[in-house]
Amino acid sequence: MELQPLLNAVWIRRIWQLFIFGYQQAMSCIFPVIIFASLALTKVISIPYVHRYDLLLLICLFAQIGMVVFKLETIDELKVICMFHIIGLMLELYKVHMGSWSYPGEGWSKLFGVPLYSGFMYASVASYICQAWRRLSISVYGWPRQRYAVMVCAAIYLNFFTHHYLRDMRWLLTLLLIIVFYRTSFAYKVGGREYRMHVVLSFLLIGFFIWLAENISTFMGAWAYPDQEHTWHIVHLGKISSWFLLVVISVIIVAQLKRVKSARDGGNPAL
């Protein structure tokens, strides 16, 4: 038996699997891509008497409606996304008030200095997680007890607020996260074949790509950090840890809601 044809077949299969995985990831990113495209478009094109932030809000609203109408998102996923919109908007209001970043442009849809479209940036993360979960048929192995997962989620979210007054506990929370989720992994299917990834690694990878997206967003004027007000430059690498922890919150909330829905529908509540 010749080895070369077999090796060729293996590589072709791997490339095909990678293509399918990339396609599913791209389909899961439709909402974030719409937001990025809108940021780019509104940076070079303006409509008379319409502020940029207000136009972005209208685009996001129509995009969200379209996602549901064209069945790219389910009603249950829409509920989760709306929850993230509120969670994100609360965080934005606090962070802008504390001077962590700002939205210097004008807009009728700004609330205490925060344009309402900003909540959709957090909602787009939830949209990606929900769609990737469904498209890749994700299942979870070794999920910790519910009270531990909820406590970690609450502590991480609270730290985003308290670190302005108390010591920043992100590294301690990261260590706690690794301990609580040390047995947890995601299983996902690509072309009928199952793969596994440790949950902490998936958090880190998503956080890294959000950090890349953040650099694009600040370059296009979505918001500005204090040191970017005069000249844009790359967002500090330390922000990856913030996005990493935000992804943790997002995934835990989505996972817990799916667990509750499964139990409500008479399925197995265990992930």
C-alpha cells in the first residue's frame, strides 16, 4: 500500500474540515461584522442632520430585526442578546463616568455620555457565542456545580466596578477560574467529526480576537481611551485580560441559560 496517496487524502480532509470550521465561524460573526462595516462606513460617509452615533444605533436596530426575520437568530437567542445589551450598557455607563474611555462625538441617543448603540457591541459577542454554540453543536463536559459557576461570574462582573476603589482582583479571579473549570472542556462538531478544547483556552482565544476587534473599533472612532484622544495607537495588551474575563461572563451566562432551558423542556439539565 502506497503511503503518499493516504497522506494526501488526510491533508485534503483536514483542509476541508478547516474550511467548514471557518465558514461556521464566519456565519456566527454576522452581527459583529455588520457593526464593523457600519463603523467603517460612518467614518467616511455622513448624513446631513444625523449624528454618527444615532445612525449607528439605527443600523444596529435594523440589523437585529433582520437577524431574527431571516432566521439567523432564534427568539431564545434574541432574549440572551437583549440581556447582554443591558449588562453591557450598565458597564459602559459606569466606565465612561469613571473616565476609563469616552465617546467624544455628538448624538441624540447618548445617555450620560454613552451612545445607546454601544450596548450592541456587547450584544454582538453574545450573538457570536449563541450562534457558534448552535452551528458547531457545542456540548460541555465537566461543567462545575451551578453555584460555583454563578459565583465566579458574579465576582468577575463586580470586579469591573470595584477595581476603581479596591484592588484589582483579575489575576486572583483568573486563578479561581482555572481551579473551578479545570475539568471543563467544550466539544464541537465540524463536518460530523467531534473535537475538544479546554474551556479556559477557548475563553482566551475569543478574548484575543475581541482585542483585535477593539483595535479596529478604536481606530474607526467607535470610542477612545484617554491616551488615544489625540493620536490613535494599539490598545494595551493588558486589555486582553479584561476581554478574557468578559468572555467568561458571557459563556457562563449562555451555558447556564441553556441548562435552564434544557431542564424546562424536559431534557438533561446537565451540560
